[in-house]
Amino acid sequence: MMKTMKALLGVLLLILCGLTFAPNTALAHGEKALEPFIRMRTIQWYDVMWSKDTLNVNDEVVITGKFHVAEDWPRAVPKPDATYLNVSSPGPVFVRTERYLNGQASVSSAALKLGGDYDFKIVLKARLPGRYHLHPFFNLHDAGAVMGPGHWFEVAGEPAAFTNQVKTLDGNAIDMETYGLANGIGWHVFWFALGTAWLLWWVRRPLFIPRYKMLQSGQGKWLITSLDRKIAMGILFGVPLFVLGANAMTDRQYPNAIPLQAGMDQIEPLPLAVNDGMVKVKVQRTEYHVPARSMTIIAQIQNTSDQSIRIGEFATANVRFLNPGVSSSGTDDADTVIAPQGLSLDSADPIRAGETRTVRVTALDALWATQRLDGLIRDADSRMGGLLFLYDTNGKRHIASISTAVIPKFD
Ligand SMILES: [Cu+2]
């Protein structure tokens, strides 16, 4: 007996240690968890920006950006007929106060069109002080979460200072932090108490084996007393009556209640497709050189615009390979995954207006491996997708969404 007690205590101590010394700073939260072909060929994020990254409790931050829905959507991923744009954060550290898709206020899920471009705007209000990594991300029905680029935010101030007052449709101001809390806790406690009491009513008596023995010896009728039956009947009729009564009372107290919305927002893609048609890119062959961590894309580029253009960037799965001299990382190079020298071309000459030329684009950086995109070559669907950014002499940007099979080279 003493031995088992000691063993039990030991196990408990181990569990306690595990809980106490568990690492409490997880620095990643699934950005690289999805298969590379899902991250590269579903939602292709670009131009994601944050209005600020140090704020006080109650301050608002605006996240804006765009995304392209890949034409070459993987066969293994259900089509984006039900998707939800959200922000991933380590717990309820911010509250989302507004969200827009293509300028339309949107609270529900939305269906996305393949090949479409959308812009988004999300307003968040800081709730708890701390340092947090946030990402916009898309929940794709039956597929999972496709993360957008992440960013660190520093929130200062006092947690108690947070206010979240909203005005309901009938004009009452309510505090979202405490509204209905007592009611919710009250109902949970009530059902928990009722359930536990009913369980204890039976558990306090001899259980399985004594009851089995009584049944075997023909004493089964003593197992259930008439009081048991009365209480059971009381519960059987009392509980539904109680629930219906409470429901009627709630109905009378809040006559203008709106159900939780389960509809789907219908939002058209931006009028200008990602590729405005001026620059056509046809990929002929793509090779991934495993030891060098370099992706070589041979593509025919047809420039039908009236300006000469240069390739400035290749972006896939939030990794950005920049062609130095043509493209810079923009405002935020602190933590988006950027290879500032990652993109090179076989010829630095711009592609002249009207010219069609086959170019060799090389995206080389360890990010292919550290972001676990090179796992692509072991997928059953070794296709890659991404956005090619081209700039003309006036700085106007053309974007081409490309998609290509990838052939690995191991030597
Ligand atoms: Cu993160």
C-alpha cells in the first residue's frame, strides 16, 4: 500500500514539475506546419502592413494588406468556398473591432474566387500588456489555417485599464468584458451541481459488483427504491420545464434578439486582377537544387506594356526573394522572412516594351530550408506557386501569379 502511494506521489510530483517548468515562450505557432504546397498555392499574401507595433492597452492597430487566391489551387485542398480571415494571437490579448474585405465591412465567413485579389483591413484593440507575435491568417474550411506574415507587438499599460464598451442596436451601452458573465457562470454552476448531485445519489450506494451479485440472486427489485423513481421523475419533467420557463423569461426580457449569424459574405475580387494583362509569364521549367537551396525558374516573359520592365521580387509562402537594386523590402524588414539579395537573373537588361524574352530567375537562400519549403520535393504534389513582381521604369508594379512543377536536383 505504502509503495503504491509513494509511486503515485512521485508521478504527481513529475506532472507538477512538468507544468511548472514548461517553456512558456513558444516562438512559433504553426507557421511552417502546413505542407509547402498548401502554403505556396492557396492564399498568397503581399503588401501586409501594420500601422504601429508599440501601443498601450486600449490603443488600436490597423493591419492592412492584400492577398491573391492562387489559380492553381492544390487538388488535395477543398476549394475556398468557406473561409474566414482572422488574426492569430497567443490568447485574447487583443480584441478585433473591425474587419473589411475589399472595403466592405465583413463579420462572417466568405467564399473566395480562384485567381482573385482582395485587400483587407483589420482593426485590433490592445487588451493585455505583453509582447506578442500576430499574424493575419485564413481559416480554410476542411484545410486549416494559412498564415500570413507575422509581426511582434509590444503592449504597455495596466490590464485593468482595458475598456470594451459597445452600444447595442436598441441603444444600451454594455461592457463586453463583464456582460452576461454572472449569468453564464450561474448556469454552469447550476447544471454542474445538479449533475453531480444525481451522480452522487447513486455512487454513494454499493456499485457494480454488489449490484451484480444482487441481480444474480434475484434481489434486483431492491436496487431501485420508490424514492429513486420519484426523484428521477422529478428530473425528467422538472428539467425541461425549467429550461422552457427560463427560455420564456429570457425571451420576454430581450424581445429584440438577433441569432448568431451563420451566413456567408459575398465579396467580389478587386477589379484589377493581379496580373493586369500587360506582362505575361509562362514558366517553362523549374528546378530546385537541394544542396545549394536554390530554385531556378526558366520563364518566358512577354511585355506588352509600353515601358521596359525588370523583375524585382519573387514571393511565396511569405518568403520574399528580392532582386537588389530593383526591389527593397519596404517598411518592414525586421521580421518578415526576406532574402534581400535572394533573387538573381541571367541578364540585368530590362525587358523592353513589346519584347518577349526567356529569362532564368534564381531564388537562392537558406530560407527554402529554414522555412521548410524544400519539403515540397517529397510531396505527392511537387508544384510550387508564387507571385512575381515586375517594375517598369516609372516604378509601376505588375504582378504575375506563377505556378509550376518543381524538379529536384540532388547533386
Ligand atoms: Cu508568429
